[in-house]
Amino acid sequence: MTAVAPVQFAYRDKRLGDTETVMVETYPDVFYPTSTTVLLLRAARRVLASGPAPHSVLDLGCGTGIVAVVLARLLAREVAVGASDLSAAAVRLTRHNARGNGVLIDCRRGSLFEPWAGERFDLIVDDVSGVAEPVARVSGWYPAPVRSQAGDDGTRWIVEVLARASDYLAPGGRLVFPVLTLSREEAVLREARSRFGAVEPVEEQWYPVSEELAAHLPLLERLAASGAVRLERRGSRWCWATRVFVAYRP
């Protein structure tokens, strides 16, 4: 662990009836959970509640491990919970947070599906970076050691996940993934629909452009004009959205 004192992140979703708070530690060198993370967790939990009980789940791009920790606490101990991230610091932190919450998580380091060769899951929750790089660089969302590297339109990693996910899903398995309008969302959804029999929206949340991003409004306008991002004017504010979808493997 780094010598820097950790910061606590608290998760409780009142909309889903939570009465207990799940606490994880975060560090400056690991991507901090955001409102998108909370929305993704809500969607994943709703998908789980509406389908058959899983035998295995995977948190892909785990960061602090909050998704894996929450799902491991909610599911039966017989359900295998995996988590992976390219960042060694994220893997160490996820293991630490799993111990702190008394749950078992098989956490591995590697890019996308590399650590899981030959394995299949009933549910995969994808939280890899999906923000257009020019936006990511000025957003203040990424800690110094972490870079988006998702390409100028933010689709690099999510398109690869969609292209490969079926090989890691059990029959009838489900992939939950976010699409930010701060990326070329139609390209992502086109890829998803070409790879899966059904792709359905689960959650959607709109946010006003932050002060950090508003300071770069000409950049956002150029990206919007090129189709790399989508903004909507709502009242006096420019806004962007996170949309969460579930894709079903036949």
C-alpha cells in the first residue's frame, strides 16, 4: 500500500432499499468511484434480481473493487466473484477492501479479459474507461498514474470488451456496461447490437457539465460537432449522461 492515508468511500443505495453502508478505502493512485460507478452497481443489482441466480460474476476494470465487494456481500458465498484491473495498485487495493469487508474475491491483474482465459461467467460488469481522451485529460477525474487511453472518441476499450465478452460469458450470461455520452455512444451501441442477441437499457442519469469541463467548453463543442461526444442543453446548463445497458448472450 502507498504511504498516503486512505480516503473512505461509502456506498448505500436507498433506491434499492439498502439499510447498511458498504465502506471501501481509496487511494490517490487508483480511480475513485464516481456517480457512474453507483449507477452501474444499481443496474447490475437490478439485472441480477430479474434473472436466474448466478454461479459466477466478474468485475472488469475493478479499481477500488467496490462493485465486486458489494456483489460479494449480496450474493451467496457459493457464488464465485472475480475482479481484475490493469493497475497493480487497483488489484492490491481490491484485495485489501475484500479482506476489510470479509468477502472472498479472486482478484487478478491484466488487461481486459487476459487474466480469465478459459473461464466463463454468468454476469460481467464492465467499468473500463469509456471517456473521450480529450475530455478525460481536462476532467480531473483520473489520478496522475491513471490514463484513459480510450481513444479520441472514448470507444477503444468498450468496443474491445463487447467484441470479446461472449467468449467469457456462460450460455445465457449477461454483460452490464455503461455508455457515456462523453464518447461516441452510437458506435458502442452498434457494436453491442452486432455482437449480442438483445441489448436493453437499464439506467440513465444526466449530469450538468462540471466547472472543470465548462472551462473547456470550446473543446467540448468541437468534439460534439464531430460526433465524438453528445451534449444536451437543459435549462441554462450543458449536460451529459451515463446510460447503462445489459447485453444477453444467447
